[in-house]
Amino acid sequence: MLARVHSAAVLGLQAYGVDVEVDVGGGLPAFAIVGLPDAAVQESKERVRAAIRNAGYEVPPRKITINLAPADVRKEGPAFDLPMAVGILAATAQLNGGHLDGTLLLGELSLDGRIRPVPGLLAIALAARERGQPALIVPERNAAEAALVEGIDVYPASTLAQVIGHLEGSAPIAPLRRPPPPAAEAPAGDVDFGEVRGQAHARRAMEIAAAGGHNVLLVGPPGSGKTMLARRLPTILPPLSWEEAIDVTRIYSVAGLLPGGSGPVRLRPFRSPHHTTSAAAMIGGGAGARPGEITLAHRGVLFLDELPEFHRDVLEALRQPLEDREVTVARAQLTVTFPAAFMLVGAMNPCPCGHHGDDGADCLCSPPQVARYLGRISGPLLDRFDLHVDVPRVSPADLTAPPVGEPSERIRARVCAAREHQRRRFAGTCACNALMTAKQMRRSCRLAEGPRAFLRTAIERLGLSARGYDRLLRVARTIADLEGAAEFGEAHLAEAMQYRVFDRSLRLSG
């Protein structure tokens, strides 16, 4: 006897359909799973046997063969436990299989028949809607994320017996309905820009970065507040739209980082990997093609503290994703593309001891040591930071005074107004100034003769590359947007130049 149950799996961030075909025939008792299963899938045999028995049904002593089609793609994880169990029951006439058409099942089974959550349900629900499968039976703790997708019915199940009762019609499960998408919410958390003491120049730079989506490099001695500034950057970014929230939620669901029973991710991600992180962990990959840190930071902020301490290959691997806003991971048997539209914030000391140019402490490093330390950051990577910000030591007066800085809410209002200018200017073709194409720059960054001459002189003095020149114009455009100015002139260019001098001055100082 043969039964077929629809299921699905995730490859990268995309889901694809898997047909669980169960054949129960004559011969010596056996239980075989084919279709390139990994160890977790092979172990399903024992979980499925125990779950069926403890649910009050039987696994007949016959030859059971389960095929996971397509058979040329490797299957991973325990999500096929539930469809395997249902397929065995349908193939042995213990369950009426007539209700299985158009229904997709996923879930890990415990030995007593309870259904455990599995990762990637949101991606699978999106794929099920595209394939025209209107019903999903999923673990109860995964139902909230699957129900975010319109046009399908999501049935939350907690036990195998409950699934059987629903399929037979004796105890139907009520579908979980998704509430209307909530309006964009302002980020809430325990940190706020109003807590930053002093650092007016750095605070202004972070506001510009947020308004234009620019990458930032913070340079200063230990304890000057670089990490404090970086961690507060998400609090002044615009709230996630509903589409962006679904995009981020899908990534965290596939990565297994979405808490069970939770709704969509509504706060912009902030990722801060340790400097010992490998290249595979940073850009993604591994045996299962999992998303890396740059994808987990999609639509948010990737913060690299102690930037020169990261391995050179890890830093150089960031160059292409920073330009393309995505990364393609190629392995022997698969190629996966992950999104990587993030803001990069780097923090570093000016020298190994951290006190080069610090008025409050003496530097113990020799000029060759300083040069070697700064040389760990390549010129091409340095060019990809739109703003280079000096973060000096906080003065005793600012340190002991009560915080008087603007709160995140007020800064975020200006940032959102600047982003709205950009949205109207680019008519939906570009999210922010940092992503302007060459054609958009020619149209949006026109210069009169006076500012053009001023810019030529600055390029000669600073030794900017072509990429540095483009980023200078983008930052100047953002500064003008914060002021609501239609055009930008010498004042906007001059302020933008203040945030490009460190790629030159740091190396000269070494």
C-alpha cells in the first residue's frame, strides 16, 4: 500500500516542496528512508515508531520504505517526522488519507507523540502559498509565524493524535487567523541616545549615517564611547515596515533564532560578532548553507568592535556584500544567495595600546607598530566606510555632568524626515542615499561651479579615491536632506569632508 504526504524543506532562505512517499509491502520487517537523508532524518525511524505507538496506533511488522522526493537534494533535520508518521498510518489504513491532498505537514515528534517546533516555517508558508497549497498543519509553537502569510490556513497542532483527529474530521483544529498588520512602531529598548555624554561630533555623525544608511568607522581610545554610540544607532533608524519585518522574520526563522510563539520581528537587528568569528560564520555557508552574521544583520546594523583584530580574510569577505547588498555562497553541491543589506559600523583604537593622539594618556607604541596596526585595514575596505569619525576621550566635565543630549525619539524624527525626502526623490527605486546608483547621483548631486572647485581642491588634498569621492557626495546629499535643502553647496561638502579625513590622517600619523 502506498501513501503520499506533502511536506517542505528550506535551502538557504528559500523553501521547496518535499513529497514523503510511504510504501508498506511484504517481506521481512524493515524500515528504510531514502532520498539523501542526513543523520537526523535517519534517526526519525525511532521517533516515529515510538510516537505512533504512544498515540495508540501500530507500526506493522512489515517492510516500510519512505522516499523523500526530490531524491537528488539532501534532506536535513527532524521536520519530516510528522509527515512520515501520518504517511505510515495512511498507508496501513489506520487513517483516511483522502484529506491529505492540498495539506502540508511539518513537525518534529517526541517519543510520546508531542510535536516540537522546527525552524524555517515562515519561508515554508510563503512557498506553500506560491504552490497553491492552502492548508498547513504545523507545530503549535510555530503557528504564529506561519500565520503571518495571507491566503493560507494554518492549523496549530500539539500532538500526533490531534493531527489524526483533524485529518479524519472527528476533532477539527480551528485555523489560526493572522491579525491585521500593525502600524510601524518606534523601537523600544533599554538604550537611548540621550544617555550619551559629550561626543557632539560623533552624535552628529551617527545621525547622518542613520539618515542616509551610511557605513561608519569610529576611531578613538578605549572607553571613549564607541560601543555605546554603535549600540544606540538602531534606536534612531526608521521603524521596520511590514514587508521589511516579514523579510527579517524569515531570516531569523530559518536560522532558528525566532522564539517559539512569537510574531514578526519589529526591531531592526543589531549583530555584534566577536573578532574571532570565521569567514563562514560571517558571510554564511557551512554544511547546511546557513545565513551568516551579515544576513542576520539584514535591514539593521552589523557592529564590528576592535575591527583590526578580525582576521584579514573575514574583513576582505565583506567587501563584495557591502557593494551588492547580497552574498552568494557557492559549495560543491549547491549555490545559495543570502540578502545582506546592512549598515556596517566599525570601531577601532588608533594604535595597539589605544592612546595614539590621546591627550589624556601617553602612547607606548612605536611608529612602525602604529603603521602595522592601521595596515590591518585594507584601503579598499576603508573606502567602503562613508564616514570616519574621531571619538576622543570624554572630558571630566562632560563625564560628571548629567546627560543633556537629545533623546533617540527626537533624532529619529529628523532621520525619518530625511528618509522621506529620499523616498520621494528616488520614487521607490532606492532606499536611501548610500545606495544611489551612478545615474541617480548625476541627477541628485549636481554642483555649481563654486562647490565643484571647492571639491576638486579637497580631493587633491585628501587623496580621495573614486569610491571615496562618490561616498563624499552621498554624505553631503544626506546632510542637505537633514536640513530639507533641495541642493547642497560648500557648507554641506565641508561637513562631509570632516568625516573622510581619517583614512588619510591616520596613515599619515603612523
